[in-house]
Amino acid sequence: MSLRAGVLRALGTVFDPELDEPITDLGFVGRCAVGEEGDVEVLLRLPTPQCAPNFAFLMAADARDAVGRVPGVRDVRVELIDHYTGREINTAVARGEGFSEAFPGETRGQLDALRELFQRKALVARQGRLLASVPEPERACLGELSGPDAVRCRALRLELGIDASDDAPAFVRGDGTPVGSDELVRFRRTASLTALSLETNGGMCRDLLAVRYQDHDTEEVAV
Amino acid sequence: MYEKDGKQYYIFDGHLHFWDASPENWKPGAEEYAKGWIECFHAYHGLGPADTQWSLEKFQKYSADDFERDVFVNAGTDCGVLQSTYLREWYTDGFNDFARNVTLLERFPGKLIVNGRFDPREGQASMEQLEADHEKYGLKGVKLYTAEWYQGSRGWKMTDDAAKPFFDKLVELGIRNVHIHKGPTIWPLDKDAFDITDVDHVATDYNGELNFIVEHVGLPRIEDFCFMATQEPNVYAGLAVVLGGLMHARPNFFNKVMGELLFWVGEDKILYGSDYGIWEPKWQIDGLLEWEMPDRPEYSDYPRLDEDGKRKILGLNGAKLYGVEVPEALRGPVPAEAPASPESAVGVAG
């Protein structure tokens, strides 16, 4: 695999924490240049100049970390363009600083709690799409689920410290407790609304990005 | 009144703007933000049908004549609410402030309501302005924009201690309707910028006294909004952006979002708002009247919206919140549970 392919693959592991989709699928990677010496420059672009700085920071920092881990990469420069806090974010990310250093006095801490909140939402939303794939969801084990949503569920559970072994209960609430048979109806509704929220936001972001950068990818996607 | 297929509908537009975002109004030193803001709005504008789109130049500043044609002539709006958005850190005279909105009141008497505003960070000055505006114009509502920048602060929350005297003042003055817009810059920056839990708290505290209309149905936090609205009797859904941003650009999402709103919030608590000038109202009204939940398995869980429901959303719900009288002929059938009165009998016969 070429270095460039490795870098792109690494960028594909960076998720928008709010939308739970890879930044490469969302079109947020505007440019990725890989020099012969292994110097990498990544331009990130977002749907609006006012997109939330906290999520923007996470994506920029995660992109820098992911690319930096690719063997053969010597130096990584990530630049968030056309954003009202771009300067603060770019400076902090380049220095390897945390979010609170980028915005002194405007935060109460780092972004761990925020990221976790959205990981829990993403887990619930993903599970909503898997409920129909097994005959008795309340008895199903994680190992019985398959496909991209199942893979992502497992990754989210690992990150959240929720049992992700094959024989663990397949469906859990955001806090990790198993969904009982009497809770299934409500869980399904909650999960489908949460999934719709993420999908709608993702759709709106794609549309705004396309208008902003004059791309032509505005086809309706299957939902 | 809007007429379609021989039927007449009362139109109450809960969300109108009359802004000036032309370069002449960009505040020196903040041009980048003023320009970015209106270009972002223009990108949203691009989600509407191609034949309704304006150039950026016209979009930056449209005229009272444009307003009259688009809102009243083409869309048949009977009554509309102008929502103020200040953004004085970016726009010299404000983006769309109370004073600018009031100029339209004089031109279209009886057809428009202008909502006031307050910002607890401005303290006593904001309180006095609210009282003065109320005395002069008899406010029925306010628009709160909690993401506004102010002297280094990037926003406030409705649960802040400083906000309570303002809500108490609204109750005292009989200003019952509070429209809330959430934007992406709430302090502290490491929290969810669109978090709506402050609405939840305040709605509970002022149940029976104030109505809270969450504009854009909490998008992008529609799930949090629905879980809250289903529990709070005085929380309403403002449809602005749902119609304009999704109906044309993402019809499948529109079907589902409407389905969820009808399920969790219900047709009695959903209010039409065009968000003009982001989008022209006519295609939005027309589209909602034509819209039906498709008869497909993935939509089988959702309630349906019939003609009476559309009448409520497009006009009757908003008129009720604002105490605006709707002509008998446009009220639709009397609900079965409501006792028939001599007045409604006249309306039915007429």
C-alpha cells in the first residue's frame, strides 16, 4: 500500500463525533498532500464557518493523531480552513495541546465527557438499525450481529467500557445496561429517533458543504 | 388566506425576518464574521427549490416590497411574527433588530407582530428596553438567541441566575410566548453547544405562565427536543428549517422528521414558520398542503396528518398562542369534543 493510501485509510478512521460518520465520507477532508519525505498536509473543511468548535477540534486532533501513527509519516500538519475559530484550533492542534489550551477561560475542562455523551447516542442509534436483524432481540448476543453497524457498535462499546464479547447481550441502553423484553418497544422508538437525528444532521451537513464548496454530491441518499 | 384546490387556509407565520446584512452594515473589525454569517444563511437558502433562489447580493438585504410580495401577496400570510436577531458585535445597526422590524409594522398594520428580546448579560438596560418596547407595542412574545456574542462571552443559558428576573418580568407583563433559537456557540465551549436542557428547566418552572416555542425543533438535537416536548405541556415545535431545509432537499428525512414530531409532540403543538428571507413562504405552504406520509412500511409507525391537522399547523395553533382571531370560515370543522356554540353554527352554515 502506498503511503498516500495509508494516510487516507487512517483519515477514514476519524469519525465526526457528533454524526458518527468518518470525516472522509462526509467530505470534510478537502485536501490531503503527501510529500516524498513523508510530510503530510491535511486540509479540513466544514459545512459552516460556525460549526461547533469542540467537535471541530476533536476531528482536527484525531486526524493529526491517526495520520501520525501511519508508518512512514514524518510530519503531519492539519489545517482547519474557513472556520471562525480556525486560528485557535490550528495552533493548539499543531502544538499537541488540548482543547482548554486552545480556548483559555472558555471551557471547564477537556472534551472527554462530550465525546462520551455522543458515543452513547451513536451506540443507541446504531443498535436501532440492527433490532430487526434478529428474531428475539432481548435474547440475542453481540456475536449474532453482523455488518458495518455491528462492527461500529462493538468499537463504541469497547471505547465506552461496555462488554463487547461475543456472548454479551446484543442490545444495551446508552449506559450499558441490557434492554429487557418489556423495554423493547420504547427502546426501538428511542433508537430510531436518535438514528434519524444523526442521519438528518449528516444530510444537512452534506448539503451545506456541497453548497459551500460547490460540489455536486447533493443526490438524496437512501435512508 | 392561502387558497389551494378551491380550499382556503388561514396562515400564521411564526418566524419571519427582515434583516440587513449588506456590507455597509458589517461592523469594522468583524467583517469576517458578518460575511460568514450571511453566507452561511445563503447556503441554507440553497436547499430550497432552484426557482426560488436569490443572488447573494439580494439575499444580504431585501426590501419591504420584496417582503410584501413574498409574504403577503404570494403566500397569503394572514398574520406573521417578526423575530429579532441582534448580532451587534458583527453588524453595526444589528442584523435584524427590533427597531428595524418595527418599520414594517407601520407599513402593514394588523398583519404583523413584532417580538421583543432580552439578554440577561446586558442587565438593567435590557430590562428597561423590554419594558419600554412593551409599553409602546404591547409585546406578545420574545425571541431569545442564547448564542449571541457579547463582550467576550459566547452565549448564555436560560437557567442562568441573571435570566430569572427577565422571565418573571414576562409573566408580570403578560408576554406569554418565548421563542428560543439555539446556536453553536454556547459557553462553555466544551459542552454540547446545542444542549436544550435549560429549556426543559425553565419550561417546568413557568408551566401555566409561559409558552416555549423551540425554533427549528431543536435541530440538530431533535431527539432531545422530542423527549422533552412530550413531557412538557407548554413546549411547542417551531417548524422553521424543517420545511425549508428538508422538504425539498431531503424528502425522505422530511417524512421521518414529520412522523417523529407528530408522534412525540402532536399536531396541536407544531407551528408553521417560513424563516423568511431564508426561504420564500409560498413553496413551503404549498408543499405542506400537498404532503402526505408515503404509504411505505418504514413509515408505518408514524401518525398521519390530515387536512385539519395541516390547518392547525399552518395557522390555527399560532393564532391561538398569540390570541389572534381567525375568521369563522377559515377555522375548519369544530373538534368533536368541543361543544357546538351559536357562533360556530353560523360559521358552518356560512
